[in-house]
Amino acid sequence: MGYFNEEHNLFRDSLSEFLEREVRPNIEEWEKAGRIPKSIWQKMGKMGFLGLTFPQKYGGGDLDFFFEVIFNEELGRLNSGGFVITQQVVQYMSTPYIYKYGSDKLKEKYLPGIISGDLIGCIGITEPDAGSDTKNIQTRAELVDDHYLINGSKTFITNGLYGDFVVLVVKTDTSAGSKGVSLICVDLDLKGITKNKINKLGWHSSDTAEIGFDNVKVPKENLIGEEGEGFYYLMNGLQLERLCFLPSNVATMEYALSVSLDYMSQRRAFGRTIDKFEVIRHKVSHLSSELEALKAFSYYCCDLFDKGIYDVKLCSMGKLLVTELHEKISTECLQFFGGNGFTEDYPMARMFRDSRVGTIGGGTSEIMREIIAKVIIDDVKYLKAKSNINSKENLINFSTDYLNKEKTNPSEAFDNYDFSIATKALVISDNTINTTIKHINQADDNGSKKSSSQVIRHQIAQMASEIECYKQFVNSLSNKLKLTENLDKEILMAKLTSMQLMDKVVSQCFEIFGNYNDLNDHPLNEIFHTSKKIQISNNKRDLHENIAKFIIEN
Ligand SMILES: Cc1cc2nc3c(=O)[nH]c(=O)nc-3n(C[C@H](O)[C@H](O)[C@H](O)COP(=O)(O)OP(=O)(O)OC[C@H]3O[C@@H](n4cnc5c(N)ncnc54)[C@H](O)[C@@H]3O)c2cc1C
């Protein structure tokens, strides 16, 4: 299935040409200076590169979400986490609250400046004593006549030093728990605001600050939406915040693999270029296959978002997987460069330090697993908060036909051996995790359930995320196969990733079940035998080598 049309492609070309000319040559200087000049955002605003999905009446492009996907991919390819996050915070993490829930007056005041690149925004959630535990924030906004009086402090605020305003998360009622949380738009030059720079491991060109609020007076009309609804708004908004990491991180990882392959085709050791060593080739095929799968999953999640579908589980799974893989690929690709990888003369040092924050910012990996576990183990439903704009809300067909066929009538599944192994491995993984979820939700003789163990919950959340990702990968290939595209490499990649996943899921689920006297009595007995049969008749070493040939020699 193609997500990009001719218009998208033209936009990509013009954005990419601009970034190569105006941004890439300056990144090193901005990294050293610890800030990005506003003039570059103003230039991008003039070119129509900002506010792509916002309405034309505020200067936006009124375009579909795949223009934002391209925006994130092209910024991601620059290999500067600091540059990417600065505008991601503006476009996806702060402005949407004003646009979706703010009054017309607030929109007219802020949106045109944001879209022209004149205004830089921040999102102020985290406090020194409340990070993951957002409900526990203490910053207070008290309504006094026609204004709010704000007291408290925020920390780790991206764009906090040089930004113009912050969408501030405050308590307007300290006795109402999450129902006392509100959002207020606060200009950062008001009396009573203090800022301290935070020095960080990575994202050097992005400014990060601790911000203090001491009796800061903000007009009442700067309240975004309704008092007490802020927590709801945030829970919705965080989905877009997490989603935008997918295309940008995927593109950065593609860049990492591409520069590594170039380097390895030149660098010689023991009389040959290092891309001829088996372990390196297999690592390349392993990482590239995981990345290819995640890219398909990323497009799938973005497509759902574009269609107005709100899926907390998928956004959390995507954020979890993409940031964890980014960290892994940065580490492994740096290793490909040997000593040069550790120097500032090659691209991997910056990527290595920039990637580390991915599993922390925007909700940690542990918090993502918590959310996913609640949905898949406890059947918790997250509802969408109402906004004051008309969003499209289409129903789409979650087609996993090929998997259903594999389950009910394997002979009708695709006539491609490698593809059928990939689907079989996925069906086994899916069945195994479902059987295991049922098992952990059953009480034992003492009335306790394994589903109360956080370690087990997180293990299941991780495996379920990988299953969902590979399902969408295989699904995307099945759609393309119908168009008879040549997908030899991708099918091998799907086979490899699905088989690796199956081995992991079966083995970890056995562990979760715990002690059994006899394998024959084990609920996973049949699954175990089928998975081992697949494993012994499909050599993964050959598979790795065949994928490596496609990537390295082609
Ligand atoms: C560079 C950078 C930029 C940032 N930008 C912004 C920004 O612009 N705006 C903003 O509001 N915030 C921002 N943040 C803050 C970021 O969102 C938080 O750091 C993050 O949510 C984690 O909160 P914390 O640092 O307080 O960690 P804590 O919540 O103290 O967590 C510490 C550790 O405990 C774990 N933990 C916590 N709760 C659980 C649990 N229930 N189960 C298992 N483990 C748990 C965490 O996963 C983590 O490993 C930024 C952070 C960084 C580093």
C-alpha cells in the first residue's frame, strides 16, 4: 500500500534540498552554541514547511498527516536529535493543545506566529518531584479576578530557555486529583519567571531549562479549554507526541545504517573490507530487518492517526519499539566504525548520545509497558477527549486476512514458502501470547494471579508490541504482494524477524507458566513442537547471509 503520492514526493524533494543547503552545514555550529537561531525556523515558515496540517486561515497548509511524516523523516535524516526535537515540541507537543481545545482568541494570537516560525513553544509537564507520575504535579494556578496567579516549577523543559510561550500543566484544584489539572498558555517573558539552563548528555543544539513561576500573573483567557480537563487533553495529546518519534527515529536509523555500510565497504582489516566478515554481515541483516518491520509499523500507526483513529496501545507500542531500536542501532553502528565511531569526526558519536534520551522523554519505556499491559492484560479502554475542531473519524478495516487464512486454511495462504513461514511463526507467537495472557489472569489455589507481577506484565507488553509490529510488517507485504511487487529481500526479512520473535515468545512464555511435571501436559506443548519444527527446518544462518547479500552486495 502506498502512502505517498506525487504531491508528497515533490514536498519531500523541496524540503530535503532546503535542509541539505540551509541546515546540515550549520548543525555542528548550533550543537556547540547550544541553540538554534530563530531565523532558520522563520525561513522554513516562509517556505511553507511549518504548520503543515494546521488550517490555511492561520497560515497552515491544511495537508494530510503524511506531509508531517515526511517532515519528520527529512529532519530525522539530518542526524541531529536537538534540531528535530525543537520543532517537534512546537508542532506536535504544544501547539495542538491550543489548536484543538483553545478559544478562537488564543488560536488567533498564537497559531500564525508558530506557523511562520516567529514563535517557539514548549510543553511544561515535568516537575522536580513529578515526572512519570504526572497526576502528582504541584504547580498551582489560582484564579484571582480576571487572571491566574501561578506558582511552582517545571524541569527538563525543551525550548524553555529561548522559547516564547509554554503550554503549562497546572493544578487549578488541588483536591480533585487528575480532575484538578488544567492547561494554561503562558508567555515566557512575564514577570516572576526564572529560567536555568540544564546541561545534557545529548541533544546539544536543543535548549532545556528548569523554569520557576513566582506569582506569575496570566490573563484568565489564556486557559486552554476547560478547567479540570487538562489531564484528559494531555492523555490525548501524548499520542501525537509519541507518534512523531516514529518517522523521525526510523529515518535517523536508516541514515545510521547507510553511513555504516558506506564506511564498512571502504574500511579494510585482515586483507578485506570489514563488510565481508560474517558476524558483521549478520548484524547488518538483523538490524536492517528489525528496522524494515518497524518502518512498516510506523506507517501503519501514522495512517490510523491520519484517519482520525485514536489508539493509545499502538502509539505506546510504537514509541517503545522505535526508541529502544534507535538506542540499539546507534550502539551497534558506532561499533562498526571502531575507534572512529568514538570521535566527533564521524556521525555516530552524536547519534549515540542523542538516541539515549528516546527511552526517557515523552514517557519512559517502563511507562509505555505499563500502559500496554493495562490494555492487553486488564482490558482497560482509553477514550478520546472531545475537542472543539471537527476531526475525521473513519472506520478502517484492520485487515489481517493472511493471518486468519493461515489459522483456518493454511493451503489458501500465499504461495510463497518464506512468506508462509513468516505468517506461521506470527500465528504461533500470537496464539502463545493469548494463551499466556489467559493463564496469568487465572487465580491459582491461593487466589493470586500472575498478572499482578509487574515483571511479567512488562515482559508480555514487550512481546505483544513486537508481535503487533511484525504483524503489520507482514500485512504490508501481503498487500504489496497482491500488486506483485518484487519483495524477495523484504520477505526474507519478515521470515527472519518472525522466526526470531516466535523463538523468544515461546521460550519466555514457558518461563511465565512456571513449573510443570511433564511437557505433554503443558498448555503450550503443541505450540512448542510446531515452533521447534519450523526452527529445525529453516536455518537462520542462511537466512541472515541471504539478507546480507541483498543489502551489502546489491
Ligand atoms: C532532554 C529531555 C527533554 C525533556 N523535555 C521535556 C519537555 O519539553 N517537557 C516536559 O514536560 N518534560 C520533558 N522531559 C521530561 C521527561 O518527560 C521525563 O524525564 C520523563 O517523563 C521521566 O520522568 P522523570 O525524569 O521524573 O523520571 P521518574 O519518573 O523519576 O522515573 C525514574 C525511573 O523510574 C521508572 N519508573 C517510574 N515510574 C515507574 C513505574 N510505575 N513502573 C516502573 N518504573 C517506573 C522510570 O521508567 C525511570 O526509569 C524531558 C526530559 C529530557 C531528559
